[in-house]
Amino acid sequence: MSQYLLSVWHDDDYDVDFSTPEAQRSVAKVTAFNERVQAAGAWVFGAGLQSASTATVARPGADEVMITDGPYAETKEQMGGFWIIEAADRNAAEEWARQAAIACERPVEVRPAEGG
């Protein structure tokens, strides 16, 4: 089995109010997806991420590493969460990504892990 990163993408800086009915519905759908991945033995790890505005970046310099506020990439989209899964092949990983996209109602990118 190979490992794949399934990453969830959001527009701009996002802030989720988990007390809203829409957020509760989304959480329930993602939780059900997580349970399916775990039951299938494909689960390695998964997590949601806070918005990119909370990020810091370590940049190597000649004599020191500088820590700066903000995301590394200047982009409209940002990764909002991810799963590391094990799948027999890319087709199987893409099927998990289809289900993840339905559950979280966001685009999900599939990327193979090196050596995984």
C-alpha cells in the first residue's frame, strides 16, 4: 500500500463558527467519512487546520533562520485540513478523495507521498 495526502482547500482566510447548523452538518459528514476511512484500514492521520493567518514561516538565511508571521505562499486558496491515507493505488486514493470532497464540500487534492 502507498500513502497519499488528501488536502482540503478553502478560499482565502476562513473562519468557521462551529456553533452554526451548517458547521454542525459539515462536522457530522466529515466525522462519518473519517469513520469509513478508519473502518477500511486506510486511515493514517488526519486533521483540520486553523486559517493561514495563524501561520508562521521559518526561512533559512546565511547565519540564522528568520521566523516571520503569515503563510508561506501568497495565494487566494489555502489548505484547511488534510488526511494521510493508505491506498492500493492512485485510483483507490482518488475514490477516497471523491468521498472526502462530498463530506467536506470543498475541493480535495490527492498527492502521493514519496517512498510511501
